[in-house]
Amino acid sequence: MLIVVGVAIGAAVRPLFENKHGAPARPVYTAQQVADTKAAMCTAYWKVQNALDIAGARNSSDDPTAQLVVSIGTRQVLAFGSRYLLTKLADHPATPSDLATAIRTLANTYQELTIGYLDGFGNSSPEQQPILHTSDEAALTIQRTCK
């Protein structure tokens, strides 16, 4: 009899802890948590952007060896920067959805661009143009959000 009562109580209480679809409830974050996370993600974006600016600024030589070094450096920033942004995003689940989407898009385009560059395509290649456009749009969204 005691077991029957326990099962009945468990069945009655269980729906209170689940949403309609049985999936875990999405966490709710305080305004301070969201603000702190937004600041952390904006800082991460600007770190990667600064690294790209530095890598690109070195591209003023006509020396083929120097140009190769710059291109390798830029590819490294894109590859590592994309992973860095995705790692930071995973570490900051309170990131506002519009910022999270833009950062994820930017990181994915950085990876696509890196593969394109390794395949021998330059910025003016038709294969890279849609990726560059998407990357620019994501970066603008992040910059507007991070003002």
C-alpha cells in the first residue's frame, strides 16, 4: 500500500518539474549575468579582430616570402580565432541570442575562409565572395551589438 501511495505522489508531482515536451527547462539568467556575458563575448570578438588587423597590417612588402608569412599568419588567426570564439561562446551560455548567432556565423565563416585560402582561393575568387559577405555581415552585427 505504501508503494502505491509513493508512486501516485511521484506521478502527480513529476509534471510540475517538466515542461510540455519533457525537455529540461531553459535556464533563466539575471540581467547582470547577461551583461557580463555580453561584455566577455565582445572582448573575445575584439581580441580576434585585433589579431586579424595586426596580421593584415604586415602585408606591405613585395617580397614573396614576406607575403607567404603574412598569409600564413592570417590563416592562423582565422583558424584559431574561430575556435576561440566558439569555445568562449560555449563557456558563456547567457550570451544574448542575436550576439551568439552572429559570433557562431562569424566563426563558421572564418573556418570556411581558411579552407578556401588553403585551397588556393583569394579574396577576389568567386568561391570566397559569398563567405566574405556573410563574414562582413556577422562582424557588423557583432560590432553594433558590442557598442
